[in-house]
Amino acid sequence: MMTSSLTEQAVAEVASLSKERGRLVLARYLGCKVDDYLHLRDSILLDFHYGNLMVAINSGLTWSQSIEIFLLGKHMLQECTGIKLSEAIDIFQEKIIHLANMITQDKLKLFTDYFFETFMKHYRLYQFVLTQGQEPMASELDIHVIPPVECLKLKEAKTLKVWEYEQKLEELEREEEERKASLTEQMQKEESEIESQKNMTFTSTISGDLNREVISEMIKKASDAQSQHTEKLL
């Protein structure tokens, strides 16, 4: 919703700023949402009011006279919704005649020329904006944002050499852990193979006589297998 009027202080503030900043300030006073994508109607109406106001200011009108021009544009939007262009021209003429008592003819002519080159020239477009609702064209998504890690104070920070040394040390520790894990896996595999060889040896001799030579050979094979396993680990 837009306010019924502007104060002279608000007009002076808008006039003192660049177009971009002045437009934002005017939007705040009018209660407009400044978003050319999500709120296109508000953006178009904001440009309409900003243009009218700045033409009045730049033509040399006082703050109070500029407010009257702003109100003229505001009332035109309200009263011309849904009517023909010829009727809108009649309404504008009546309002200009009313302002002739407080604004000189040459300055009213400047504004009239501007108003017909903008609002009246694109009257059908303004009618569409004023009477048609805007379909939503955006999707809302919830995004998980991870804030950056808090930086240490400079006096608590590490030098580059210390940091690089710690990174190298961590890398060596990781490699050592990986080597130990690989060694453990290899030991388990070798033990499994030795146990399998023992079972095969006992299975091959269980059907024959367990004499001293057979037992000695069996023990020798088991001992050799264990020695080979120990050598691999070393």
C-alpha cells in the first residue's frame, strides 16, 4: 500500500540522491517492494511516481508544489483504472486546471508533455499492470549454509613453516597407520594360509602310518612355512 502523501522532507531527501538511491528511498516512503523480478507491479509504479516527482523537482517547483504533482499522478492511477483513454484525458485536464492556481502555466506544460509521453502513451500497459495480478515466477528453496571457521587472532596464529611441518607430520602418521593396517591384513592372510597347509598335511597323512619319518617331514613343512611367514613380516 502507498502512503496518501509525501512530506517536504521526504521530497528533499529523494531530490538530493542519485537515481538508484533516490528510488530506494522513495520506495521506503511509499511502502513499495523493490524487486524487478518478484514484484514487477510495484517496480513499475515506483518508476511512475519517481519520474513524476523528479520532473517536477527538475523544472524548478518547490517541495510543496512537487508534492502536488506527485498526488496528481497518484490520483490518476486510482481514478483511471478500467476506463477509456479519452476519459482519462478528461480527468487529467480537470486536475491540471485545479493546479493552475498554484503552479505557473509553463511548468504545468512541461509536466503535461512528460505525462502524455509516458503514462498516456503507454496507457494500455498501465491498465494491464493495474488490473492484472502477477503470477509467481520464483521457487523458494531452503539452503543449508555452513559458516566459515572462526579465524584465530594473529598473535595466536601459526607461522607457515610450523603449519607445513604439522601437515607433513599428519601425512606421515596417516601413512604409518595405513602401513600398519596393511601389515595386519597380510599377517591374517598368511596365518590363514599356514593353517590351511597344516590341515592339508594332516589330511594327507591320516590315511597312512604315522611313523617317525612322516611326522618329521610334517613338522619340517610346518616349520618352513612359519619361517617364510616370519621373514615376510620382517
